[in-house]
Amino acid sequence: MLTPEQFAGFLAAAVLITLSPGPDNLMVLSLGIAKGRARGIAFGLGCALGCLNHTVLAVIGVSALIAASPTAFTALKVAGGLYLIWMGWQAIRSRGGAKVGATGSGADETPGQLFVKGLVANSINPKVVLFFLSFLPQFVVAARGDANWQTAALGLTFTAQAALLFGMLGYFSGAIGQWLNRTPTAGMWLDRVAGAIFIGLGLRLIVAR
């Protein structure tokens, strides 16, 4: 369904974006450090699988736009490109300072409860919906005529790599958390790399419309 070039380019961007410090992966690390690997992994897997909801919405939206009007699809890609550029600029401006520590006190939640918490939180997050509607379409080649399947494959790829990386973050949370806390500039440079990717993809999307 995806060409090797599509898959490789998308996977590289998705991995760097997933690793860029953000609320989800920092929460996975914090839970892993404070409450054990199982809870960190469970929350991370929940967050990752929440992306499936956004994949479905993206498939429906992209397919409907292409069927309705190629011009409307182009408008979505341009708007998405501008949004990615804005996100990239915000990431580059970030001063980093990602810190990982203990989560708030209170009754311990079971791994199952944390899985559901991550799943629900990510599934209903409007920022993630907007991101998927901006990010996935730029890797869709409408001329191939199978945009819905391409979008689905991209969304599943993003979900799979997020599940793998979040699982690894939870498992190695202690060592990774200590490294981030010892190296405050690491988060800043990860943000800058992700920001450059966002801006580059956004510009490419606008120029190649």
C-alpha cells in the first residue's frame, strides 16, 4: 500500500517526533521511575493505541475531501503545512529543560487503569486530532487513487512505532530519566530536531501542493 520511499520517510519523521520531549513520553518516564516499569509501559501503550482513533478520523476526513474536491484536499494540505510550521517554530523556540521525576502522590493505579487512562486521554485530545489531520495527508499520494488505505497504513505505522518506543521508554525509564535529568540540553536539542522536521515537512507540503 505504501511505496518504500513513503514508508521510510514517514517512519523516520514519526520516530523523531515521538521521541521529542512531550507530555506523553515524559509521563511514561515518570510513571516508570516512580511506580515501576509495568505502569510506565501500560500508560505508554494506552497513549499509543489512542492514535487509532485519530487514524480513523483522518481516513474519513481525507477520503471525503478527495472525493469532494481535489482543491479542498489541497487546501487541507496547505493548512496542515502552515500548522506544522507553527509547531516546528514553537519547538525550536523551546528552551528544553525536560525534567523527569516522581508523579503526584495518591492511591496507586493498576497497570490496567493506567492503560485505559492513556488510551482515553490520547483518543479525545483535540491537539492530537489536529496533528494527525496535518501530518498524515502530506505523505498521501492522491494520484495513486487509494488515499484511504494509504492514510490507514500511515496511521497504523505511527501507532506501531509509538507503541514500541513508549514501551521501551517505560522499560528503560530509570536510566533514560536519569540521563535527561543529568543532561538538561538533551531535551532542547531533541525539540530543535523535531522542530526542524516539522518546518521542513510543512514547507514541502506547501511548495509541492
